[in-house]
Amino acid sequence: MLRTQTMKSDILANLRQYWENLRNGRVAPYRAELDPRKFEDALEHMFILEQLNPNQLRVRLAGMSLCEMMGMEVRGMPPEAFMEASHRAAFTAHINTVLNSPAVIELELLGRGHDGQETKARMLMMPLRSDFGEVTRVLGCVVTDEKIVSSPANFSITGVKMATITESEGESRSMAAGFAEEADPYTAALPEGARLRTVETNAEVERTAPKRGHLRIVSSRD
């Protein structure tokens, strides 16, 4: 039992470390940057939530383990359906904190099957950017202890841990390096030995738009 719980705790820790490395100092990585090959052990336990508007959330993707606990395909469902009715408002508030703060939140949960059987669980939620750069996605993962909960299962929240995300100096970039490379600064090619010199227009000439630019390349031999 202890070994199983440790292994499942490692799933959350490894996924969070992958996310931290991927964001690389930014508020959140892009959804398109995720590489499933880097967190294969978490795939069956993970989910992605999407914010359609400030008042509407839905499950975009969900692993097999979560679908089995719920006893159905959960894609397209509102995520509050995972929770007991009395905990749904709090769960939605935690999701909004992940998106709006933004923050990383870990929930301690108690899962209860339709036959009353209970199991402890942990859920990790971290923000993601859409392709447009908006923080409207949540990368989540939920793991339970060794007990098998009869489906459909619902969860209640027994504990909350939150870590607010701090911006870094590199946050102004619109896309992560590797997904869209930053353009190199423009540098005009100059002949060897040439320099730039400001050329003043004749003050007596009528002030109209000049036909030539105000800068011209002048050889140092002039």
C-alpha cells in the first residue's frame, strides 16, 4: 500500500516539475507545448479544462482512470460534476483561482462511490495558455490510493494547498522559444568602411516630404 501511494505521489510531483520546466519562468506554458511523451505515467490520470467564458468551464480531455471513476466519458462535461453537490461551488472557485491569479493548487480529496465506499485522493491543477496566449486552460491530474471506488464516484474537498505564480523578466514574450522563434534585430548590411551620417536638407527649400530619406550611406573615403 505504502509503495503504491508513493508511486502515485511521484506522478503528481513529476508532472508539476515538467510543467515548471516547460513554463521556464513564464506565468504558464502554452497548451501546444505539452509533449505527452514526457509524462506518460500521468496520462491516464490527467485532464485538461477549458474556460469557454468567465462563467463556463468544460472538460477538454480526460484520462481513462478519471473516466472509469466517473463511470462515463467526461469530455465536454462541466468539471464541477466531479464533486459532491455541496463542494461544487468551492471547486469552481479554486479553478478560477488557478486561471485568474494565476496559481498552482493541490486539493486533498475524499472520493465516495455509489455504494458508500471511500478513498483518499489528491488533485493537482496548473494553468496553461491557449494558442492565443490567454490563460484559459488548466492542466490537472488526480490520483487515488489503492482502494477501488465503485463508479460513479464523487469527491469532497478536505484540504487545499496553493502557490501563487510569480512573473519573471521573460514574461513579455508572446510565445515560448522553440514554438515561435524570436526575430533577430534588423541590421542593415553596410559596405566595408562605410558609416552612417545625418544629412541636413537645405533650409531654404520648401518644407515638403523629401523624395529621399534623411539617412544615406557615405563611404569613409569621401
